[in-house]
Amino acid sequence: MFGFRTAFRYAFSKTRGQRVTSIMILVGIAIGLIALLVISAVMNGLQNAQMDQLRNLESFDLIIKSDTLQSEHVRYIYGVDDAFRFLETNALLVDETSETSQSIRIRAFDGDIYDSKRMSQSFTVISGSKDDMSGVLYSYSTRNRMGIRYEDSIKITFLKPGKTATIVPYTAKLPVSGFFSSKMSEFSSSTAFMDYEKLSGIIGSEDSKIAVYVSGNMKTVIQSILALDPNAQIITWQEYNKALYSALMLEKTLMYVFLAFMFLIICVNLKNSTRRLLSNKQKEGAMLRALGCSRKKVNAIFLGQGLFICIIGEILGVILGKILIANIQNILDFVDSVVFSISGQKTVLALIPFNASIGNVEILFVCIFIFLLSLMFTAIGCRKIYRSEIMEVILNATY
Amino acid sequence: MQPIELISITKRFRTAEKGEGEITILSNIDLGVVQGQSTAIIGKSGSGKSTLLHIAGGLDSPSEGKVLCNGTDFSTLDDRHRSALRNLHIGFIFQSNLLLEDFTALENVMAPALIAGKKEKECKDRAVELLNRLGLADRMNHIPGKLSGGEKQRVAICRALMNSPEVILADEPTGALDEENAGEVEQLLLDLVREEGRSLLLVTHNQDFAYRCDNVYLLKNHVLTKEK
């Protein structure tokens, strides 16, 4: 109890500007923590948005190739949000007016997948209707590039299984039934949609797969699918987007390297401020030892002092950091409007809406790391000071 | 058994200047502090009186020789046991009083007992009793910065007595006080020895004070000689 009380008293002592030093350190820790949390949250937000769109549109959570399974079987597995059969093939679009052509991936879904929650988050039909699948639904970027219009008939060359050859070209003129937009520009520029029955009529349904949205545990869901059909081939979204996923992971690793540099700055700050706190009180520490406190007890008092400051700084940092993260879009909008009012130009900040997010585990990890750093530097400082004889410290103390 | 016994104590310091090696401050000193008696060490400034007192209290280590506290050699103890021994058996009074500046007079006096792990209520009662006895009843809740030199020194004496130690080590206890305050503190220390049977090892420049003690030693040329 004496140690605890002394530690608290020393942390906010009025003598020798100790309180001001403590508050400066506390604010330093809080600001460092806010910076770490906000940067981490913003980067996470951007990456999560990218990954969510990949999973919603491009690859789904799982893709199953099975001869026996139906989408209904999969849909009722615990942890599965939605499941639907789909076909996918590459084709060549030919615009006879402009004599331009473009390769495109055509997807066809069996069912009302366009209305599913996950798909509708990233995919919007702008003109035409998703219920009218008599023709092909193109993206706005394809429309702009190819100069196609609503209800135009576009010549499309498919590759379909032949009777004698393995694959043969098959050309059909199909009307434009509408236009869509998605949050993934690469997806939009390379993909078109058409009716499942119509596409399977052209290329056959042998290559049909089941797309699955998973809300539960991915591993458990995969095990359940394999229990239904041990021969099913399952591709996860990470495998499907291996190159992009690897790039995102590399980006994340680099982000952590960048954050490690910030940690380093916090380290130097902590080391210097801890040293100052200790040197302010080294004479008192030696006096406590003269009164009968063991070296361990004195160290514990100074560790306590450092930890009080660190914990208060961390609490402050986490609260302010969370408030900032929750309001990041408003802050960016505000910065944008200030820049606009000064320069008359919009910044890029307001153009990219995203949800900054950070998990409690990440916050805990950062806090524990700073906490341990604080503990380590105080312990090192104490060791250096109290290695000397008591009177040596008392007589040579700066204060 | 003597509460403090110094056997063949030698203390050398390494000099800051390169090539000068070490200088000897104390050479082969033997001294026993007798139970219930006061002992004074006199000598010129820089003769090593304070160093000898610090070595006697385990605040500094000798280069050679050993210090026995109640028969236990300080050098054989680890830091925890040495601290406990210092806490319970020795009371220190420093020249510059060395009070904990963030604590009130009462808390300063309570500190050695709280460090020893005694109950707060018990510590407070004893500290209040000591402060009352030394005329500091109305200054208990003042921090050292608000106390006069004499009051600080009396608080330091109360603190030294808190754990009822067998021996009190005092380094120039009246050095920073005016004549009136110095006289009071001298009388107080000598009364403690006489009335409570404690031992006092004192370092002072004040010859009058020194010769009121039971034993007087002169430290000169690194050697201790008995004067009284």
C-alpha cells in the first residue's frame, strides 16, 4: 500500500515540475496511441472495403465444383448465408458499327442472387432491370468504352463444347438489357451478366459451380460441404484471388513496418521521458532505500509511477482514438470543406468514402506493447540509478 | 553484543583524474558503538567522518573490513535483508534532514514503519505521539517545504525514532540550525540515549556537543583515536 501510494504521489508530484513532466508524457503517449490507432483503422478500413468487394462480387467466400451437390443443399448448412449456382465463360464482344472488339467474362446466376444482401452492397443496376435477363447486362464502363446503347444488339462470340472438336466458336446477337455499376472498377470493366438458362443453353451446364456467402466459421462450413460430397472441389476467396490477396497482405505487412517506425518514435519518447521522471526522483529513491526500502521495492515504486502515467495516457489515447475513428469521415469532409473554402478545389479525401475500423484485439495489442515498453524503460532506468551506493546517489543527484 | 561494530574498515575512492588512481579516506578503523551510550566522532571537514557514519549504517560499503550490525556482517546479506536490518535497527538523521518532499511531516515520520509493513493505524498513532513529544503537533500536515530548518530536523529525529531502533546515526544533526534550535536538538538526542537506553553515533564539528557524549573519537589522517 505504501509503495502504491508513493508511486501515485510521485507520478503527480508538484515538486520540480514533476506534474508537468508527467502530463507531457501522458499526452505524448495518448497522441502516439491515437496516431497508431487511427492510421491502423484507416488502412484496415481501406483493405477491408477492398476485400469485402472481392468476396461480394468477384470470388464469393467459397466456390464449389460438385457433380452431386445442389445450391439448396449448401444453403441449409449452418454458417452459410446464401448459396447459388452460376456459370462463367469468356467471350468476345464485337461492335459492328465501330468495328471494335473486347474480351469479356460473362456470368449467369441461377436465382435471385442480385437481391441478396451481400451482392446488393457492391452491385447496382442503373438502367434496365435485373429481372429482365432476355439480353446481356453490361457495365457502365463497357458501355462507355464500346459505345453501346440500351436495346442495341451486340454480336458475342462464345466458345462452346463441339461435337467433334473440344471447343468451337459460337456467335450470337444478343440485345443489351441494361447497365450496372459496381464498386470494383476492374470487375465492372471485365464482366457482363446474362440469364442462366440462356447461357447454359449455349455453353452447357457442365461447368456450373456453386457460389457461397459464408457468415459463420469458414473451416466448419468447408467440413460440412465435404461431409455432403467428399469429392467436391472447394476454392476459398483467398485462393481465387491469390495474386491480389498476396498484394493486400504485402500492403498490410508494409503498414505494420510503417507502424513499427511509429512505435520506435514512441519508444524514444518513452525512454527519454522515463529517464527524466526517474532523475527527478532519484534522490528520493535513495532516501527511501536509506529508510529501509529494498532496491526491489524502490524499483516497484518507480515502475508503478511509470505505469500510472502510461495507463492514464493509454486510456486517454484509446478513448480519443476511438472517437476520431468513429468520426473519420466527418473529419475528412470538414478538412475537405476547409480546403475547398481556401483553395476552391475539392481534395481527394471526400471522394473515397470508407469505414475506418480497428478490432479490440489490435487496440489491446498496441496498448500492451506500449505498456511493456514503459515497464522496460523504467526498469532499465531504475537498474542504472540504483546500481550505485545509496549515499553516492544522494550526494550526486542532479536535484 | 554491540549494536554496531566496525572492524578494520578501510575506504578508498577512485579519483576522477586519470592516472591518479585511488585515495584513502579511512584506514584500518575499529569502532564499537556501545548499547545505551553516545559516541561522537569529530574531525576536520573532509576527514571522512560522514563516510565512516554511512559505512556504519550500511549506506556505503567499505573497501576493506566489515560492519557488524547486532553481530550480523552487512556484506553477507542480500539487499532485502540488509534493507530490513537498516529499517528496524538503525535510525538515520542526516545533516540536510533529507525528508521526502512530497509527504507531510506525519507521513515522513510514518514512512519507516510503513516500509516495515506495520499497520497504518498503529504507525499513525506512534508518529503522532513522536511529533507531539517533539513539539510538532500543529505542523503534522505540512510538507517539508513549509517547515523551518529546526522543524525539519525534529521531523527527521521523529522519523529516526519511528521503529524504535537500537542505534541512531546522526550526521551533523545541528549543522544547519541556529544556536537555540541546535541546543534543543542536542538535548533531545542525549535525553533519548539516557532515558530510552538507545545508542547514538554522532558526527559533528561542534566540540561542546561532542564532549557531552559518553565517548569521543577524533578522525585525523584517516585514523580514529579515542579522545574521551
